[in-house]
Amino acid sequence: MTETTPPPSLLSSGRRRWLAIGVGALAGLGGAGLAAWRLSPGPAQPDAAAQLWGATFEGLQGEPLRMADLRGRPLLLNFWATWCPPCVQELPLLDRFHAEQRARGWQVVGLAIDQAANVQKFLQRVPLQFPLALGGLAGSDIGRALGNERGGLPFTVLFAADGSILKRKMGELTPEDLALWATLA
């Protein structure tokens, strides 16, 4: 009986390990780059802020929410939906921010890209103190004008008291984001 020996490997186990680590690192960097690209808002259209300040949205009780009435104080505008897990996750954080910052003149508005019935049902489970309105197609169009070219949610825009755009973020806000933003306006 003859004994067969396996063919010699082209790469030693140490080299294979380093090659695997290198390939893994490159894949990770590529994934991080893709995520950063997807989560970076595009440029805002030159008239985006004017579009927002000229808009009126329907409140949850049918009352109008005129954005022009909110000018003159810092505004955090959050585009969200009940079917969006990161949106739902950040809403209590936004509610705490609203409670902590309103005495300093801050306003927080949630613009739901959703159906009124879905938002009403959601608010029975998760009550929120800051104003909410229904965005509809006009809200989606304004979101795109503000740089949310892909229509992703959540999308948040911080406006200065003069109505200019200070910050924008695609994706879920963090407590660190809000702590930094509170110092800007």
C-alpha cells in the first residue's frame, strides 16, 4: 500500500491567514464606503428652504401646519414613517430633545411620510409631545429638495432661526448628534 501525500499548498497557512484578513478588511472598507455614500444627503436645491417655509401640511386632527409660522426660532424637522424601524427608534429621543430644548426656543416637528390612520394608531402606543403633520407627496418632494434624493427615512434637517439649513442627516439620530446640534442654533 502506497501512501499519498497531499500536494504542497501554494500559500502557507500564515500567508493564507494574512490574505484572508486583507480581503476582509478591503470588503469592510468597501461596505463602509457604500454605507457612507447611501447615508450622505445630496446637495440641497437652492430654493429648498424657501419651498419648506412656503409649505402647509395637514396636522393629525386636520388642522393646517404652516411652516412659515415656525420661522424665527431653531427648528429640527424630522421626516419619518411608522413602518420605518430606525424612525420609530429615534422618536422617543426626539421627544426628549423637544422637552429639554423648547424652553430655549427650539421647535421639533415630525413630518410623517405615512397614512393618518397609521400615525394615529402608532401614537396610541408611543405618545409624542412635539407637533406632527402628514407630509404626503409635497413632503416627499421637499425632502428631496433638501437633499434626500433617494427618499430614505429617517431624514432630519436642522434650521437656524433665520430659516437657513444648518445640518442634515440621513439615518437614525444619536444623542451625540442632538447634543452637538443643540449648540449650533
